[in-house]
Amino acid sequence: REVVSKNFIEQIIEKDLEEGHCKKIVTRFPPEPNGYLHIGHAKSILLNSGLADKYHGQFNLRFDDTNPTKEKVEFVESIKKDVEWIGGHFEDRVFFASDYFEQMYEAAVKLIKKGKAYVCDLSAEEIREYRGTLTEPGKNSPYRERTMEENLDLFERMKNGEFEDGSKVLRAKIDMSSSNINMRDPVIYRVSRMTHHNTGDKWCIYPMYDFAHPIEDAIEGVTHSICTLEFEDHRPLYDWVVRELEYENPPKQIEFAKLYLTNVITGKRYIKKLVEDGIVDGWDDPRLVSIAALRRRGFTPEAIRNFMELVGVSKSNSSVDYAMLEYCIREDLKLKKNRMMAVLDPIKLVITNYPEGQVEYMEVPNNQENEALGTRKVPFTRELYIDREDFKIEPPRKYFRLFPGNEVRLMHAYFVKCEDYITDDEGNVIEVHCTYDPETRSGSGFTGRKVKGTIHWVSAPTAVEAEVRLYENIVDEEKGVYNEDGSLNLNPNSLTVLNKCYVEPALKDAQKSDSFQFLRHGYFCVDSKDSTKEHLVFNRIVSQKSSYKP
Ligand code: ATP
Ligand code: MG
Ligand code: MG
């Protein structure tokens, strides 16, 4: 795909490079290690890593682990894996914000020495009251005019653990009447006795995000610190921090709009509840949009990257249809994957005039649109399985598949004509009886007559049994994601498990995560968690047909 116009971030970067503000760009992805990554994070990863690639710069993965209460070390490895899988090229540049605690402390001391920070004894509630509102200016704290010496002493004692949690904070001394509330002497350090997964109990004071983040960026030499729109109001504070700390090449914050997918759940607490209630099978349940779930479902990094390109980068929030992501995975797999025959809801088809015990091997292209994928041999026998929906006792209008008296093509094989059928006591069809015409073998050049329907099949004696899982959106799209009380509108049919499907023998040795097109059914991949050699499990990645038009 040709990129015709540059997005606004690329324009900023090109200008900065041209004007010599930086020689080489450095970007970063700064997740908090407090959960799984989702499709929204993928946008940030691909944006940051993509810019570094495009402008021959550098991309860092930085764990923003300054808030010990919510963080767990177990997420670090899964985040690394996900970032790498999606195509974030961080190589060995993995950093931890907590490694900079010492420098952050020194930065705070520097501000105090410059008269730009003070220790404040107001309670959290008082600080809120003094802060004012959008329409009313704030009031100065009574502790605002403490001397530099007193502030240095108190801050050191905060660090040494002499004060109770919450009893004192360090605040930046900016402007209590600023029209931007973030600039009204924000808290930059608090006393809190928490054990940190990296630094243990070394610290009992922790920096606040708005103070820590610009320092992390500056230490790593980040040139363009890309974040989401809700931080736009925080930019003046970001700039204040890097200016007052007198960094030589201060990083620049740029905001872009978050990616929102319509009718999709990304909130951690909702997913946590679904997992706890046993509604989904873990954070990587294929119905979710965590990166781990998309991978398990069978999405490819290429498809996700193309999707992000289609969505683009913008300054205004909007929501993108999931169908667009589905379009991207179909496009990605279309020419790359073998097209196989699989019967999901089997009924037996018996060709009464075909010799018993005979096996013919049909030479079949693996992908009609991509010769490079070669051919395979598919056994054809007297007894086959076909999909139940391909036979009707009484055909509806325009139904060209099998029904009594009608002739169809068995894909890659012969014409068969339905002569009879057998039902069980309840009237369900259990067998369809046909005759075949040996003249009509595929590739024989037969032109004697035409049929309107072609159906797929699997030879019964060599068929491989498999479980197939079909998915719909986990939320009820008609009603929207949330109820008025904030609970989720779940779709009771989001998972359909088909226990006794039959696939071609060529699929017998399919490995975890391998994917295929099942002709007429869509794209499927071998489940990475539950599939075994003895019990194959396929996930439907996406159905064959699309509602999305690019
Ligand atoms: P969540 O609460 O959904 O996990 P978060 O903002 O708490 O999101 P962080 O770990 O702080 O997650 O995010 C890491 C990076 O990913 C941040 O730079 C953030 O801006 C970016 N990010 C998070 N969600 C999205 C999204 N929906 N679209 C684009 N970028 C996102
Ligand atoms: Mg997060
Ligand atoms: Mg966050």
C-alpha cells in the first residue's frame, strides 16, 4: 500500500530532523506491567516502533513501574512477548522506570534547590480544596513559602521514613491561579510504604506519574514521547519538568487519539470478571481482543499492522468497526494458506454406483489463487461426509445444492445426483444416496452438461475427527456493550463448539497455531492451548464472507 500523505506525527518528526532539533529519533512504548496488552496497545507499539524504523531511529520498551500497588512482575514477560510478536523492534532496549528512582529523587532535590518545589503538610482532601475549580483559581498552601533549607531537610526525612504515609508530599511550585489545573502546584512525590517488585523496601517515597514520565523519557534520550489524547492537558507540566530540570535535549510530548473498536471489551476489570465468572477461558480466550487472544484466535501481526495503517493516526477520537480487522485478516491469509475441505456438521453421502473399497486420489491445488503453494492428493471413496446444510429434502428457492433428483459437483471430483435419502425416527437425514457419472471427473474437460452447485466433502474412511469452535462477538451488538448499570450485555451464543467435525486426512499432522482456509467456511487455526495430536481443535478466525467494504 502506498502511503500518500504523512500523518501529523511524521510531519512533526520530519520538521524536527530538518531543523536539527534531533539527529536521530528515539520513541518508546511505556506499559505499566499491570495486565495483558490489548489491540489498543498494539496501535501504540506499532506507531512508536514504526516511526523509529521509518526514520532510522530507536524504539525502547520501558516498563512504567512506578506504582508498586498495581504491578506484578509476571506481566513483564508476557508484555515482552506480545510487543515482539506484534512487531515492536526493541531488541535489547528493555528499561524499567524503577531503575531511575535515584535520578528522580535527585531531580526533586534539584527543584527544591531552585526554589521550584516545596514540602506540603496539607492532607489530600485539603489539597483538593485548595486546588480550586475550572472557574475558580486555587489558593496557595500555607506551606508554600518554606525555605529551601527546610524543604531539603523535610524531603530527605520523607525519604528516610520519618513521616507517616500521606502526611507530607512534595509539590512543584508553579502557579495556583493557572487556568490549567494540572499546573496548580501538582504533587510530585508522596510518602507511601509499599514494597516494589524491583526495589523492594528501599523507597518509602514514590514519584507521581506526571513528574516521573518526562524524567524517564529524558534519561533514555527519547525525542518524541507519544501518548494518548487525555494527556494533552498535562503537556504544560511535562514541558515544565523538562525545562526546570534543564535537560539538554528535552523530549517532546505528542498526543494522538486512542484506538477504539466498536462493541469490544478492553477494560481490565470487565475482562477480569469474565475470567473469574468462567465466561471466558482466560485472558487469551479467542473472543477477547488482548494481543494474546488475537494470537490464539489466529490473527497475524501482518494483518494487525495493515489494520493499523488503514485506521491511521489522528487527533480526534472515533471508533472503528471490528469488521475492518476481519477484512484485514482475510486479506492476509487469502493467498498464503492452503484451502482444505472440512465438514462441520456431517451427514454421510453414499455413491451407490462407486466400487466398494476403491480409493482414487484427486490432485487438488492447495490454493487456486496461488500456484506456488503446490498441490496435494485427496482420497475419494464410495462413502463421504458432506455438510448437513448442503442437502435439503425440500429445497428453498434458488437452492442449487443437493436435493432429491438434483445433480451437483463434488468439488475437485465428480458430478453426483441425489437418488434417495435415509432419515432417523425423528426425521433427521442421516444418509444421502447418490450416483456419480465417471465422465465428469474434475480436470477431464467434460462439457456434456452443467451443474449449478458445487459442494465440498471429506472421504469417510480416512476422515480425521476434529473439534471446531465458532465465535461470535462476546457482547450483544444490538444492545451495545454496557447496560445502564454498567454491567455487560453478553451474547449467549458467542461460542459454538462442534464436537464431531471431519477434516481431510492432510490435516492430521496440523501443528498448534497452523492456519488454513476451510473451503466455504472461512479461516481456521489450530488452537494453541487445547489442541493435541489425538484431539485436534480448530478456532474459526473469521468466516468467509465479509460485511466490510474497503
Ligand atoms: P488500559 O487501562 O486499557 O490497560 P492503559 O493506558 O492503562 O490502558 P498503559 O499500560 O498505561 O495502559 O499503556 C501503555 C501505552 O499504551 C500508553 O502509552 C498508552 O497511551 C497506550 N494505549 C493504551 N490504550 C490505548 C489505545 N486504546 N489506543 C492507543 N494507545 C493506547
Ligand atoms: Mg495498562
Ligand atoms: Mg495507564
